[in-house]
Amino acid sequence: MSELSTRVRLRREELGLSQEQLAQRMGYRSKSSITKLEKGVNDIPQAKLEELAAALETTPAYLLGLDVPCPPPGFEPLPAMAMVPLVGSIACGTPITAEQNIEQYIGVPAAWHADFALTCHGDSMAPTICDGDIVCIR
């Protein structure tokens, strides 16, 4: 059995699709083409590979074993990250002065456009912001 055959079957099963349902997504009249593909009897024409990948909600590279494993349904990859300085603490209850010394750099989503971050101490803003949470300042 080829890598393609195995990955088609595994991805179909991950999505909870029957062979009939996948055949319908591909516009086939019956499941026999899918059965033969999964058993390695037939190969898929290159022109149909992108259509098969779309029907399986993945990429042609994944189906051919040229990519990392396909993430499970509903999975969202991490956004692009940027490094910002964690410069100190902020009071969330008892007043304290924010230190201006950079303790370390932490990764935050670049889309936040954060200039720096602070560690919160205290629980006056709970449950939204709790002791030990980090807030980003723009």
C-alpha cells in the first residue's frame, strides 16, 4: 500500500467520512474509486490530487507524505509571534511601582503590536486578570 493510499484512508477516518461520503465530495457515482485508491489498486491522476486534498480538508503535500501531519479538525496554529520586553510588574490591588528594568523577552502575537509586557500581582481584577498573569501594553 502506498503512502497516498494510507494517508487518504487515515484522513477520511479522522474526518469521520465514509467512503461513500468522500466519493460524493469528489463527484464519483460510487465508492469503488475510493475503495481502490485506499487499497492501492488504483492511483489518482495528478489533475485530481488537489480536488482530493480539498475534499479531505488537507493539502496535496500531506497526502503525498511531503508535509507535516495534518492537524486535527478545529486546530488553529499559533499566530506569527514578536518578541517584546517583560519590563516588570503592575499593581492589581496593593499599589506598587512598575520596574523599568527588562527582566526577559517573551513572545506575543505580532498582530497585538505590543510595546512591552508586565506581570500582574494581586487579584483586584479577578477573574479577568489574575495574580501572575502577563498583560501587554501598546
